[in-house]
Amino acid sequence: MSRLEGKVAFITGAASGIGKEIALEFAREGARIAIADLNKQAADAAAAEIEQTGARAIGLAVDVTDEAQVEAAVQATIKTFGNIDILISNAGIQIVHPIEEFSFSDWKKMLAIHLDGAFLTTRACFKQMVASNKGGSIIYMGSVHSKEASVLKAPYVTAKHGLIGLAKTVAKEGAAHNIRANVICPGFVRTPLVAKQIPQQAKTLGISEDEVIKNVMLKETVDGEFTTVADVAQVALLFASFPTNALTGQSLVVSHGWFMQ
């Protein structure tokens, strides 16, 4: 039997990158998937790709910072599939600047997407999980920056640290309802989001793009390798399919040894 047979997963930022790979992996394991993304066309395309494998999926246009849109997307998922068993709060962006050059508007934008989005999707899905009396798994996409800091990323590091606090609280409140909450903390994954950072950091730091990769992004890994979307998807599957509250309130780093606990 597939590990997620009969489950429904609501995944934000799932039209590309890590979110899409998690959606594909969960579909292979029997889940029905709601692709929630700011880009409706891309969400529909990702859902169509999943359905070509024989799994069921829908695409939804969602700005995770908009309370009404989040609530509507969750209700649309429930109307289509009957329930939500798994939330993957994955939507995110990156903006890099020295702290003295960070605009307040960019600071607020970063925290809104990463933290407000996590809260709004959690609240909406948590209510459904409680009402269904079936429990559930809430998974936040953190980062090694949930544990460490890097230059040029003040709001990102702040937000990713905040997700661990949110997950711990949700784990405690959710325990009585068999709802688990955990955080995945990847190292650098060469998604479009990370690829965009390479020339930005090269310009800001005054070094080459190769030096950014070797001496900034991958310097602390054990093997000089990027984490892959498949690596992250396997950790998501572990959290989503774990059968008891024994694994809750935790943050798991997948980073080629960049950060070791």
C-alpha cells in the first residue's frame, strides 16, 4: 500500500521547485494534491502533470498573505477532495541586501509571505483537521537559516527562525487532535529562487558567481554539493507519513552536513 493512500495534501508554492517535487512525490505515494500557487497558470500546469501520472490534483490561485484567498482555497480543496490531511507551507521568496539598505517594505513583504502565510494556511487547515477528527500533518519549509544566519538575509533568517517557534506551538496545540507539526530545514537547493541569488550576491559581495557557490553557499557542506529537491521531498514524505505523535515539534536539517545538530 502506498504511504499516503487516501490522503489529501494542500501544498503552497507548489507550481515549481521544492513544492512541485513534493507534490509529485506525494502523488506517487497515493495522495490527492492541491497545488496552491500565486501563479494560477503554473499551478494548473503542475496539476495537469500530476494527473497524467494517474493521481488526482487541482490548481489553485492563492496569495498566502491574503486571508480571504487562503480560506477560499482551503474550502475549494475540501469541496473537491472532502478533507485536508497534510499541509505543506512552502511558499516563499528571497530578497538580499545589507541590513542598512533593506527597505521596510521589503522587510514586511518577506515576513508576510513566510510567516503570515504560514499562519493563515495553518489556521485554515488546522480547523479542518480538528473538524474531521482524522488528525493531520503540518509541515513548514524552513531552512538551514532556521538554525544559522548569513549576511544579506535579515528578514529571511528572521522568518525561518520564526517557523520553528510556530511549529512547536502547533505541535503542542495539535497533539490532542493527533495533528503533528514539523519543519524541514534544507541547505541550498538549486531552485530558480536560489539561482537568482547567485548573481545578486556576487554583485553585492564583489566576487564571482563561482565563488558565491563554492565559498558562500556550499562552503560548510561536507562534499560541496547542493541539496536536491528530491532530498527535501523524501523528508517531507517521512513527516507526512509518520504514524504517531512521537515525531512532532521537530526540525530536521537536510543540508549535506552544512549544519549539524
